[in-house]
Amino acid sequence: MFNSFVTFWLIMFIVFLGVELFTYGLISIWFCLGSLVAMIFAFLDIDFLYQLVAFIITSIIALIITKPLVKKIQTPKIVRTNADKVIGETCIVTETINNKLGKGEIKVDGKAWSARSQNDEIIEKGEFVKILKIEGVKLIVQKTNDNN
């Protein structure tokens, strides 16, 4: 009762499972399920053509049913913050900004932020700067002519 097609589908299952285990993301899990169904057909001594059709149909149905769920799980969730609202603001330097020394701080909206200058210029304490962008936890700024 245990024929060569059962062995074939068992090997295919192991190969697809191996591919799944050693790759990032879901690549071949659907074919594992198709191989199992085809192996059952082979165990019941059903013709190989029907085994192959069962493999293909099962794999396609599994893919269609699970793909939206997989896509939803694998899509990273973007956590929005209000930090980007400071971009474009003008504020005062509270600690001299010196990129080479890795120092500098500004105060915006009542909060102290680490700051770096856009073009590596030294910006002295008390000068006004405009916030250009955020890189990690540092604000990238540029000196302004404002004396608010």
C-alpha cells in the first residue's frame, strides 16, 4: 500500500518545508499543504495525474485563502508621531551646535532636542535656527537671519 508516489510526495513536502524554514517570509507553505493532500491521494492509490491535480488545486486554494492574511501580517505598521510638526519651526539654540564634537541642543515647543547643523557650521548658543528635518532623535537645523 505504501507506493513510490507516497515517497515522492513526502520528499516534496520535506523540500517545501525546508525552503519555508530557511527563507524569510512565507514562500512555500502552500505547497507543503498541497504535497500533503497529494500524499493522501497517493496513499489511497489514486492515479498520479489526480495526485498532481490535487497538489495544484490545494496549493492554489491555500494561496488564495491565506495571501491577504499573510500580506496583512507582513506589512509593517507605521507608528505616526507628532514630532514631525516641528519641521519648519524657528527656535533658539540652547547649547552651541558643533557637529564635529557631536554637541548641540535647541529648545522647541518647550522641549529640549539634540541638534546638528545641516552644513557642519558651528552655531552659537542664543542664535536662531530653522528645523529642516529629523534624523533619528536629532533635529537637523540651519542658521536663520531671524532674531525673533
